[in-house]
Amino acid sequence: MALLQLNNLQKNFATQRAVNDISLTIEQGQIFGLLGPNGAGKTTLIRMITGIFYPDQGEIIFDGRPFDPINDVAYIGYMPEERGLYKKMKIGEQTLYLAQLKGLGKAEATRKIKEWFVRFNMESWWNKKVEDLSKGMSQKLQFVTTVLHEPKLIILDEPFSGLDPVNADLIKEEIHNLARKGATVIFSTHRMEQVEEICDHIALVNKGEKILDGTVQQVKQDFKENLFRINFSNSVLPEHLAIHLFDVKEKKDNSLILQRNEGFSNNDIIQYFINKGLGIESFNEILPSLHEIFIRLVQDTPTARQFEKTN
């Protein structure tokens, strides 16, 4: 079941178009990667989803009905890239205040805060001020304030910024736990390796338009280039290999990276090497990384674009 559905969203600023006819379907319990270069329209899209901006055209369906920015925002947790914490306020008081703004009673909020603080090793932080925290510590605090009220939709914009590997793994584990419990997560980042580790489904936005939408595995399959790595039990390979079946991209003593030519199958290649008397230890397809796909699709896009003018 879709928790969030965006139908033909469009947003203009004066004569500038930031989002142009974008449609997305995000299922309940899904970890959805929203990707794109700087200036692509991701932030404008997120601000429409959270009710900060209203779309000029199109509709947002939230949990099976038209999105109501006044009431539905209570079911959303948003962690922006730029931090929104009060620097002079004590951490315990601030977390309690933000939880109550999301509708939690004081006793319930206090109990949940203490549970999260123990889970994240933050028990001693209660009387610290935000200005005394490192960037990574602030990041952990903001994550807690985002998910504390158990929102149906969690939007995380660069959630691992400033975190060491141990704390990054801790938050990754909690993201997966929240999704298993039924929360839907929109994850926006420039770090493609994190997307591959975390996300089920991705969409790539560029110049205000959606240019890619699918599961991580399907997207990688769609952009594969028939590249294979073969390891052999023989220590030395023949000098000359058939070029009609494949092109050799890399050759070592007992391994090859090759690109299969059109019109031939994997079995044709395997049979060729068997006929050569070469023992095959492994034969694996090399799929492109999301980073490689991202670069291929947006490499000609300026880092910060000028919005295209509307008619």
C-alpha cells in the first residue's frame, strides 16, 4: 500500500520552475532514496511533501487521502540538512519541548526520550546545551527528535553528515528497525554507497524532472554493460583470446574482466574457455554502482543550476 503518492507535481518561483511534472509512489515501510545533484529540485519537492510549500499543480496523496498540511504534518518527521536546534537550550528540555509540539504528553515524551538516550548512549547529555555538542553529537540528537513521536513518514536529508563510522552504523540500524515497524523513510543524500546499503527504491531528479525511478537492483540491471569477471584455476592465460565473443577490458595472470559482445551468451563464453582447457573458478557479472549511474546521467549538469524559465 502506498503511504505517499505524488501526482504530476509542479512548483514555480516567479518565472522560475523548480519542479516540473514529477510523480512518485512510495510504499509503506519502504526506504526510498531521493537523489539528485545540487539544484535538482529535491529540497523543493521535500518542502511540498512537508507542507512548507504548496504545489502550483498536481496533488499529494498521503495515507490514502489528499494531503492536509495542517493535520498530516503530525505524522511526518523531517530532519533537514541544515540543523534546526536551539543552541542555548538544554538538550533534555529541548527534546521534551519538540516532542510535546508533536502531540506527545509530558510523561510519555519523557519516557521515550530516556529510552532513545540510553539506546544512543546520550544519558549524560540531558543538561548539556546544543552549542556544546560536536556536529556528530548534534546529528544524533536531531535524529532522535525527528523519530521520537513515531511518525508514519520520516524524511532524512544527509543524516550521516559528521558521524563517525560507529554512530553511522547505529543510525543505519535504527532506520532499518523503523522501516520494519512500518515507518516509511525518504532518504536524501549525495553519498551513493549509503544509498546502496540502505535503500529499497530510488528516484533520481535532475533539472526539476524525474529521470530515473525503480528498485536499486532493477536500476543496476537496466544500466549493466555485459561486463564479467572470470577467475581461472590456470596460473597463466593464453596470449591470444577470441575477440568475436568478447572484448578484454583487463587481464591478469589468472583472471579477466571482459565485455560480452552482442549476439553471444554467457554459455558461449564459458564453453570457449572450456575448449581452451582453462578451468573456471568463478564467473560473475559486474553491475554498475549507483555512483557510476548517477555520474553517467548528470555529468553535464552544473553543480548549481539556474532554474529554467517557464512559459
